[in-house]
Amino acid sequence: MRTLRIVWLLVCVVLAGTAWADIYYTAKVDAESRSLKISMAVPVDGDSVSVQMPYWAPGSYRLTNNPDQVRDFAVSSGSFEKVDGNTWKIDTKGLSEVIVSYSLNIAISDEICHWSGPSTYLYVVGRKNELVELRVETPEGWRVSCGLDEIDGETNAFEAKNYDVLADNPVTAGKFEMDTYTSHGVPHYIVYRGAFVKDIDREYIKRACKHISDSQGDFFGGLPFKKYVWHFQVNDGIDGAGGLEHLTSTQISFSSGAGPNAIGVFSHEYFHLWNVKRIRSKPLGPFDYNELPVTGALWWLEGVTDYYAHLLLFRYGWSDERRFHDVLHRNLRAVRSNEARFEVSANESSMRVREANNNRGNSQGWRISYYSLGWIVGMCLDIELRHKTNGKHSLDDVTLALWEMCKDDQPGFEEDAIRNLYIEFGGADIAEFYDRVVMKPGEVPVEEQLAKVGLRLSYIDETFADLGVTAVPARNSGGMTVQAVRGAALEKLQRGDVIVSLGGMSCMGESNRAIQSAYNSAIAALEVGIAVEVVVQRGEEQVKVEIVPTHATRRVDVVVETDDATDAQRALRKGWYFAGKR
């Protein structure tokens, strides 16, 4: 590896006439001061060199105050001045190298810390394409996990072909818990941090992660990297997660309950390994860290990513049809609850995201979410392509063709590439449908498209025994805390009561996940008209009351087969759902 780098540098010298040596970064964790001390050794050949801190991070299309976090900026020789909000200019006349140093505050908990690249590493202006090395120094007994390639024979030393790759690899350091597995011959590392790691089912998480790696690797025909790191932060909750994708890793914060919503986020971030990190529009790399990028493709890169994240979980057997339909309904409700859909297209929501939030951008879209809108648009495009070609082609073909276009570090695709490929697979007359759902605002024809595979939107009235209580788990109290009462519980319970037990079944636990699980089991045992003893903690007093659950119904959105579904429609649907996997 080291020899290859030297050869590469010699080739650059021959071809370009001059070549910079590596830029060396050192990141030292100072646990006592809770700071990260960064130094950069920069070879120079001129009177000055400038360094900058990014204003935004790829994947999160919003401006930040990263430069304001830099402390104790210094240089080994010469002088410097801060010439604008994120730029330091250094006088390097007569120098062959300058060492830049600075500090950043860092959160350290349970002897573990974590940092992201764009908010940590300065870059040399005009020289982001040079080879870089990173060495991480930690307190004794700590270990380091990072998606970068290790330098052979060295501890906690990594290399990257340029600054963009360095910045796109977060680091976890400390005495963390870690699990491993292999998928498609590639080692994967699950790195945990957070006070609630002890509450999760690590075998379940590992099984979910491996399933995602196996299935998505199968879809794309292999994995495009040498190793992968799941940087996980665990919080106390029932379900849910949020994450940010990277070239060979992801950062995800998820609830210890890790239900289907969390696993959906895992799948979403992993699919980004292709769609966004490698299958990308040209403005998304190399990056200008001073200005937010402008591309009309974020509906595809985020929304269609989420569509495939859930479709592949279903197609490869992790989730079921009901779950896939639930996600469809969730995205459709998000789109149809926003009147901006009649004024803003998926393309425009993407293209103008930098104008959101008073021109500071966001990670959702301009006026309407390109996540939800992109999910719905992606589904409709998929069904239309299958319908037009009698099942011969699908959105899978477009996705895999984009992969061929972009893999192996090829330049990103042009703004019209998705449309052109869609027409290539679907024929010239399909362009009108693409423009209707992608380029123009208006109601996306979900009902019309579902009908082509013999489905329709519907709902059912689900009955249940209603205790008359709205409650949430509260770890500090160990039970379910009452937020509101109605019906049967009026004059029996009060806001703030902590439910200890229902019908003799404990509702207590040591984590929000355990509390909710116990409560759900007790609620499931209720019967309409049969009195149940409810024990609550009310301040210092334990109170017992009897409540008679009443009959209630709630609307549940579903997708059902149409009464007149044909065999041809069912065949299209089977191809859409399973693509030969079942």
C-alpha cells in the first residue's frame, strides 16, 4: 500500500511536473480538557497558504457554524491572519513546511468520544485532491474505529486519497462495545456508544445489519468497499432513528427499542453507499464546502433511497407487505398534508433546498420534503415502467444503470441522466409521465398507479378495549406516566400519575423500551366491559382504582387488492414486490 502511494506520487511528478507530498493530520483526544487537538503538517512552496473549515457537511444540506468552534489556532512558523469567517491565511515565505494546530471541544462520555470530518478537519485551499494521512492519539487503553483504510503496520493510522474522503469518515474512539460480521467477503464493524447500549438486543441489531448488507450487496452485485463501520449511538426510546451516510460508514442515533422504524433507517443509510455516495449528480463531489450544492436530484438520492430501503427489506424477507404499505401510507400522508405539492415539484424541492431556512438550507427540501415526495414519486415511476414494458423493465434497471455510469470513481451523472435512462428503458412516450411526477407540481397519481398492479388505498376500523388513558414511558419514574385521561378513566386517574400495574400485570421497567413492552402486554389483555384494577403512584401515595374499558375503534390505513384485479396485474405486482426473490 505504501509502495503504491510512492509510485503514484512519482507518476504525478512526471505528468504534472510537480507534486505535493502528503498532508499529515494528527487528532489527539485530550480527555482531561475534553478537547480534540488537531495538527496539520502541510508541505509548502510559496509565499502563503490558506486553510478553511467547511460551512456544511455532505448529506446535510444546511450551513453550520463549524468555523466558530475552532480554538487556539496557531502555526509552527511565520504569521497568519483570519481573512474571513472560515479562512486563515498563513505567511509561508521561505518555509518548506508549516504545521497548523487548533483545538475543538469534544463530548466524552463513559470514556468514548466521536467526531465527524467536516466539523473537525481544516483543508488546504486549492489542494483538497492531495493524499492525506490521519493519526489518532488517545488515552491508554482506548481503541479507534474509522472507515478509512489503515496504514500497514501502524496503529490508529489511516490514509485517504483526498480531503473529501478524509472528511467523509467519522471516528469513534474510546472503550466502546463492538460487534463484527462479514458480508460478501467484507468485514463490518458495529461500534456502540451511549448510556443505553446495555438496553439493546445486540444479536438482533447484528442480524438486521447483516441482512441489510447481504440483501443490498446482492441487489447491486457486491459491495464497493474494503470495510464498513456502523457508528451507533443508542438513546432511550421505543423506536426511531436518524442518521448520516458516508462512503464506508454511517452515523446513526437510534432508540434502544430498535423497532421497524429504526431498522428502516439502517437500511436507508446503507443504501446510500451506492445512491448518493457513488451514484450521485455532479454537484455532489468534489465538494465546495463554502456553498451548498445545487442539484435537482435530491428527490432521487434521498426519497428513492428510502423507497428502496423499505422495498428491499420486504423483497428479501425482513419485513412484510403490511409494513411496506404502512410506509407508503406514512409518506403519502406527509405529501398530501402539504399544500405546497400543488406549487412545488420534486425537482424544484431538490434544486432550491439551499433557499430554505432563510438561505441556510435544510435536509428536507424547499417547501416540501424530497424524502416523502421522492418516495411516492419513485414508487409511481417504478410501477409505470413495469406497466409500460409488461414487466420487462423497472426502476431497478434505472438504478443499476446509474450504478454502471458512476461506479469506480467515475464522474457523477448529469441532471437529465435519470430522465434519459427512464426513457431508454420505457420508450419515448413514457417521458410525459416522468415529467408529470418529477418536473411538474401537482397531485402524484398514487391511486392510478396502484390500480395498475391491482391494488387500492383503503382503511379498516380496528376495534380495541379503551382504558381511556394516554401515557408515555418515563425511565426516571420506572413506569408509564399519564398524559391525558378520557372516557372510562375520567375522575379515576390524573395527569402525572405513574401506572404501576394493570390487572396485576406490572408496567414497570428499567428502560423506556422495557416499560413500554410491559404496558403493551397489559393493555393487550384488557377486555371490554371487564373491570381492571389499575395501580398508580401519585406523588408519595400509591392509589388503586377500578376502570371498565370501553369499546372503541381506530382507523388504520391499508392497501388492499381491487375487486377486479387481473392475473396480469397480480403478475406485475409480484415482480414489483419480489423481483424473483420468492
